[in-house]
Amino acid sequence: MKRIASCFIFGLFILVTGCATTSLVSLPLSEELKSLTPSTLAPEVSLDIHISSEVTNSLGTQFFLLVFPLGKTLAGEIEALTLDAAYKELLIAGYRPNLDLNKASDNALRVTVRKAEVTTYDLVFTRLVKCSVTLEMGWILKNTGKATPPFLVEFEQKSYIPLPFSRRLSKEFQKTVSKAVKRGIQLSPLAPRP
């Protein structure tokens, strides 16, 4: 009986720990991203990432047993996650991203995170993670001097994961940002085409 009680208490501890306050962290570059090499013929694009003052440090709540708010998800390294996601999507779309702000590129992509949410719901053996992001995106085409009017891109996704600790929540948020940036690149009528 004592062993069963110990297992129950340990299991409850693990569940509650998953609902504690968690910060988003920067993730190491994936092998997929490391293997992508941009063509020297691809248009070079400078990345300009901003986090709006509308985005607070608290991105959402972590609920224990669906209804009890027990912790928060904090913004942490949201700018680094956004930069990595935008970099990856530009590479995949056929661009050559430039992260050196001292080196001018022919084009620039400005991405501003206007809203971000990461909320988790404990479902005992798994957790529902709801991530949403609103990005304001705009291109500056330096060779023509034209800039696209900023446009908003929203994306939301839900996923079920076993333990949404910091790294896993960060990965889910980064996936959401990647999908929003991809949509923004596809929808932008004045984007330079590779």
C-alpha cells in the first residue's frame, strides 16, 4: 500500500511539474536547417525581427486537469525562436537569408510579432498545447526603393504532447511561427521571387 501511495504521489508530482511556470528557450539549430545551403544565385534577404510591446511576458496559462490554472508560459527567448523560424522558411522558399545587420542586402523582410499565445491543458496522460501567433510582415525592396504595406498573418495550431516542458513548448511555438512566416511569404504579392 505504501508503494502504491508513493507511485501515486510521484505521478502527481510529475503532472504538477508540467504545469509549473515555463519560459520559452532558444533551440539548437536542427540538422535539417544545418543541411540547407542557399544558392549563391538566390536573392539575399536581410531579416529584421521585432517583438511588439503588445506581447507581454506571460504568453498563456498552464492548466492542471483542464480547469485549474497552475502556471504560466513566459516569453523567454521568443525573439530567437522567431528569427530561427523565419530564417528556415526563407531558406526553404529559395532565398539567402542575411543575418549580418552591417551588410546591406537588396531586400529585407521585417517580421514583427504582434500577438503570441502558448496555453497548455493537462489531460492526465498527455497535454493539449495551443499556440497562436499574429505576425506583421513587410518587404523592403531596396533595388526599387519600394516597400510592401505591412500585412498581418495569423496562425494557430493545437497539438498533443506527453510532457510540455520548456524545450518542447518552445518547439511547438517555433513550429507555429514557421507556418505563419511560410504563409506570409506565399501571400506577399511584392515579395522578391527566387
